Amino acid sequence: MGVVSCLGNTVEEFAEALFEGRSGLCPIDRFDASGLRNALMGVVRQLPDRPAWLAADAPRYRDLAYLASATDQALGAVGLAPPLTDALTGCVLSTNFACGEAIAETEADPTGGAAFASSRFDTGVAMLARALELSGPSQCVSVSCASGTAAIGVACDLIRLGRAERVIAGGYDALALSSQAGLSCLRTISTDTVRPFDVNRSQTIFGEGACIFVLEDLSLAESRGVPIRAEILGHGLNNNAYHLTAPDKEGEGITEGVRMAVRDAGIDPSRIDYVNAHGTGTEYHDVTEVKAIKNVLGTRAYEIPVSSTKGAMGHTMGAAGSMEILASVLAIERDEAPPTLNLSDPDPECDLDHVPLQSKPAPIDVVLSNSAGIGGGNASIVLAAPGWMDRKGGAA
Amino acid sequence: MSVRPDPVVITGLGPVSPIGVGIEELQAAFAGRESAVRPIEGLELPEALAADPPLGAQLVDFRLSDYLASEKTYLDNVSAYLLAACALAKEHAGLAVTPETRTRIGGSFGAAYGPLASAHTFNARVAAKGARLANPLIFGHTYINTAASLVAIEWGFTGYNCIVSSGLTSGLTAICQAADAIRLDHADAVLCGGSDAISAPLVAGLAAEGRLADGHGGLLVGEGAGVIVLESGVAAAARGAAVLGTLLGYATATGQTPGAGLRAAHGRALVAAGIDAADASLVVSCANGIAAIDSAAAALCDCEYRHAEVIAPKALQGETFAAAAGIDVALALLRLGPGERAVVLSADWQGGAGVLVVSR
């Protein structure tokens, strides 16, 4: 696992800040935010160093720097280095906005071929495929703000079907004026801060970064003797089929996405110990998501922690789902649910244990992580502690 | 998790190609070798390009209202083409979205460049007038997954839904992902393929990259959408659907060159299909004027398919990017006899590649 975020540029820094309840949000000074609803964002403080394996002529845009650093960390953590030719290795990445810097350069100078080439959605995939000498399936997926979860789910499917033995997977995005202008004019950005599940919530705050996982077929990981951090049991990926930008207040679509994930995992919903919610702090979404969790988990929803990490790092767009999966893996390892920051006055309609302000110790073996996005896309994933399915998966 | 044992079958075709929209037009135009390639028009291109417009294949006189009854306030052409292709494919398959089936029907679509025109329009206004005056209507149409969302909204299916981007192989990759979704029981039926549209920023960008045809080779830019309906064999049989073909095998791969990627994908796809190259009678080539892609496809065909018919639709309709695979599958099934097999090739200049093996 590797991460670049406003909470830190290593998994250890990320974990420490997240579980200590520290926020990484701050006003952005990289571009003029005066026309936006808020300058507060989850800004990566320090541009990470470029990995040595990245070619000198690889594009030097900020989002790709995040991606390369997170990938380097993830590979290093499991003893891998390019070329990844020891196993059939693919790559599934997600981004909401591709390379905003390259797009802006292209807008300013349409004759700049290099910038145009780097504005393609699969630029990050191509960069890693070339540098790591990948030979397996490689692609970018996008389900807007659910993309980071979708990428992990799609990568998991490639391994399950034997189309790859290993997949470098995760999401990345960098804050840019164009994307923030759009999100601001849609009034999805809070003029205050992000307060998931709070009665005073007033929309969300966006962030940036990258979060990358090395996913491997279990037998490959075991043969290499590397530590297994978690297992993916199943995922769901669907659409509300309701409206392009308005939320489905009944939550039928997100309910179906969660149900798909639990069904694919092959477990009873009562086995879930923690839900990492999408929890954007937007007016309608939080209530809708809580409804969906109750619809699928039933009474179990009232027995377990259900928190949102967006108060700490904002909504990191194409990286959000992946960072939340990272938070979920850490929750399993620590038996501790990360807190929902800025939740001081809970909305009566959000009546689950939303872990306000401080993390909460809890026995956590199985996690459901949810994501949703503009366009009505939903992605959910079920993770478990290593070996849990074999030990307890079939037991009541 | 278990993998469904039944085959993944093709029950609907929805081609929206510069040479013809719908299977009858496409078949007639291809049989008659009708080319849609001519100087690109109707775009506000940079001065140097406008003076000598590059060659390309545009959809002419396309009206979404010919295929869809519902009215739209604003659509990027990427979305309009995809909606039309889905309408055609869905009708061809006789696929009904009902309260009982809506969670089991999905969409998996590719987009190489996505809604570039809308993104350009949105960004230009932000640059000129500031973030405060950004256009919220257009912003919603700048997401690359907007087209897939609009398809789900149009017909009300709440099942599997995703957009895939892998350059020129985007559409084929989306078809592979749809087949994966069916085999893993995420869905019973998936509309899949892809869409891309010619726009001023696309043409200017490709020209700046040096990709466009200049009389000595290069890309003939095209546009459109190609959608097929994939279903589990059991689900198709249960609703009495006519099976047009079977997806015998598929694979995507990455190489340091298009040739390496294509060879790897081809080998894996044949293994997955359980056939030898000698068993295929038709190859739909990905040759598109880019030297590395043309030579990769030619080398594969020379080595493995001297016995087979090889067709290269991009010579007539241009490089239709994510639309290509869906159109190619339609062309293949329209040309194959019963029981015959075809191989559909796709490759990107960055080294990604994919291969489908279909039978009729």
C-alpha cells in the first residue's frame, strides 16, 4: 500500500494523523481560489520525489507525481521493483479529472502536442505500464467520485478470472482550478467545512492525492512470503439511474450497490464489523447512504461503527475510494474505527454510531467501504482480515 | 465467488459509424466500400489546420431524435452517439428493462478521449470569466463517465455500470470488462462498447502530436459509437433472445510496443477461446494509418492468418477510437457464416492491445 495525501506522504503518517483525529485541510495557495465557494481543501503539502524507476522523459505533472510516489511505496512495501516480469502484472487506475495541468496547458496552447498527449485519461496507466514493464491488462476506470473503489473492484475481478496474477491498482487526482470551479458552481463545496452526518453539514470539501495497492492472487502472495494486509471478498458497481447531478433521495441505487458487494462477498451482512461510509457531508447523500446501509445490514447497522474519513482529508475525488479502502485496511489491522471529524451535532436521520471526533476501538475483521459519485455511480467493496474467510467465513 | 459456466453470448448490435448507422446501413456501406473520409469540416480549428483541414470521417446529419424519443437540453456528441448506439443495440436484442430485471442489466463503455468538446467549452469560460461564472450545466457533461450514466438513466437500469479508458483499445477493453461482469455474476446482460467524437480540441491535439494523416501515412480521425449486448447464455435463453454470436475468448495486454501488446493479447485470447488461429476465417484488423499499429497488425496477420479474410474498416470510417470494437464485432457477425469464427484486433500506440474471438 502507498499513499500521498494531505495527511502525509506515507502510510504511517496517514495512519497516525487519521486515527489521532487530525485534519489535513488547509487553504490552497497553488491557484487563485477567490472565485470558489471555499479555498479550504485537502492539499498535499509536499510534492513527493520522483521514483528512480521513472523515465526522465515521463510527464512531470503533479497528479502523476502523486501516482508515481504512491506506487513506489506500494511496491517497496512488498519487496517489488521494476521490471515486474515475475508474474502477469496489470494495472487498473482511476482518476476523475485526468491531468488538469496538462489540460490547462493544452487550452492555452492547442499546438502543444506533449501536453495533449498527457491529458489522456489513461496517461497514468501508460506511465506505469512503461516504467514497470507490465504485460497484463492495463486500463483506467471512471465512475466519478466512486472511481477509486471501482478500480480496486475491477482489478480484483481480473485476478479472480485469471486474467492477471497481480494488479497495481488505485486512484489519483490533483486539485486544479477547472475541476474546483465546476464542483463549486454545482454548489457541492461547503462554505464552512465538511461535517459528515452532522445536522449543520453544508456540502463537502475536496482534496487530492494518490493511493495505490499491490493486489495479488493469494497463491502468488503466499509463494513470495510477503505480508498480506487484507483480503478482498467482493465488490459492487452500479448506477442510480436517477439523475446526472441530483441525488436519489430514496437510496435505491446505493442500496443495490451495497447489496451487490455483500452478495459478491458471499457473506451474511451480519458479519460486517465496520462501514467506511462515503459520507461526503452533502445535504442529501449522508441520509441516503445511512438508509442504504440500514436497508442491507438491517439491525447490524446499529451495532457497528459507521464513520467517514472525509472530515480529515476531504473528498479526494478519483483517489477517495482507494484512500478509504486504505483506512479500512488500517481499521482491520488496528481493531479501531477511524473518527468522523467535525461531527459535533448529529443529524437525527443519521442515527448510527458515526464515531464522532475520536477513533473507537472495536473488533474489526470485515469492512464494507462505500463510494458514490456525480452521475449516480456507486461502488462498494467488502474487505476482511487475512484468512478470515477460511477461519470464520462460513460460520454463523 | 464462482465463475458462471455458461457462455457469454451476443444478442444485439448497435453500430453508429461514419459509413452507416444501424446494421443495415453499415453492412451496405461496407459491402459497397463507401468511404466517409473527407476533409474535416464544421470545427473551429487553429489557423494552420483550418487552412488545410486534415482528412477524417465525420458522422453527417446525425440526429439523436431519430433513435431516441426523449428530449435533451445539452449533450456532448460522445453521449449522443452512445445513446443512439445503445438504443439500436437494445432494440436489436429485444432487451426489456423491467422492475424485475433492472438490477441485472448494466453498461460498460469505453472512451478514449471522452467529452473533450464540453471540457474545452467549460474550461474556456472559466479561463475567460473566472471560476465564479463557471457553467454548471456543462460541467456535469465534462465527466468521462457521464455518457454511461446517461445510458443508465435513459432506460432505468441500476446494475453494473462503468467507463473504461485505455486509449484506442477502450471499447474493446470495456467489452472484456462486461464479459467479466457476466461471468462473475455481477450482471445478466451488459450493453458494452464505446463512443468517441471528433471535436476541435481533439483534432488540434492529435495534429500537435503529429498523429494525423499527412499524405505519408498517419491517422484518419473518425467518430461514432459501437455497442453490443452481451448476455449470459442462460439469461438469453430464458428470455428467448436470438443469439447472434458467442464471445469465445478475449484478452487485453500491455506491451512496450503495439506489436508486443498485440501478440500477447492475441495469444491469451486464443487460449481463452480454446481455438487455434487456423480455426478463424476472418480478422478485423486495427490498422489505422499509424505505422507501429499497421505493422503490428500486418505482422500478426502474415504470421497467423494467411488463410483468413482480413478486413480493415478504419480505411473507410477512420479511427473511431472507443467506438471501434463494437462496430468491428457487428461487421464480423454480419460477414461470418454459421459456426464461423472471427478475431477482432485492437491496439494503441502506447502499447496497450486487446483481442476478441467471436463466433456466429
